[in-house]
Amino acid sequence: MAKADETQGAGGTAIVTLVVYSGRENPSWVLPAAATAALARRLQTLAPAAADARPPSGLGYRGVTVRLPGPAGGTVATIGGGLVVIAAEGSERHLLDAGRAIERDLVGGGLGGVSAAVRDAIERDLGPAR
């Protein structure tokens, strides 16, 4: 897993952060350009969710954030609990991640950066794939 800094990816790449810790740095990695483009296409196909729907908050595993390239500093997608909130240019879109498919695909890239206990807890939270 390539370590990522807190800035947006370069050259069409995205920065993915596994949101799992409180009080310590969360693991981040670079999503390659081809995977970033595929993710952007998948996000465009998601059904809308209620405007007040939010991914999980609190302690423990909460999902992932993705910093996608784009104008005005890019786009941040917060993905967790079957929901996606996309923030860009001062507005938000709330979408459904059916079966947590996008979340599962992204989380798989970050599990190498956590302990076995944390990995097990995340896998329990995600449950079996549908």
C-alpha cells in the first residue's frame, strides 16, 4: 500500500483514507488513475439517498473518504454504511451504495495498514458480500 499525504492525488489519482482511528493517523493510500476513473463512473450511477442521510460517525470503523481530482480543489466522497456523501464546490449529494459494494472495494486496499484485530472488526462491520 503506497502511503499518501493529505493532499489530493496527482495525475488523475485519488487519495483513499480508511476512517478507523481516533487520536491517531488513519491509513491512506493512492488509488491509481484507472481505478479513480472507474470509481468516478460508478459514483455517477448511484441512486439518490435522503438529503439528511449520513455515513456512520462515532468511534471505530466509519468507512472511507476519497479525495478525487477536479476543479476548485476536487471532490471529497465520504463512503460508509451503505451511503455516499459527495462534497464538491460547496454542495453535497447523498447517494446509496447498495450492498456497500463501493465501500467494500475501496476498503480492501487499506486493510494491510491495520492490525489483525482492526481488520477483523472492519470485516465484521461490512458483513458478508451480497
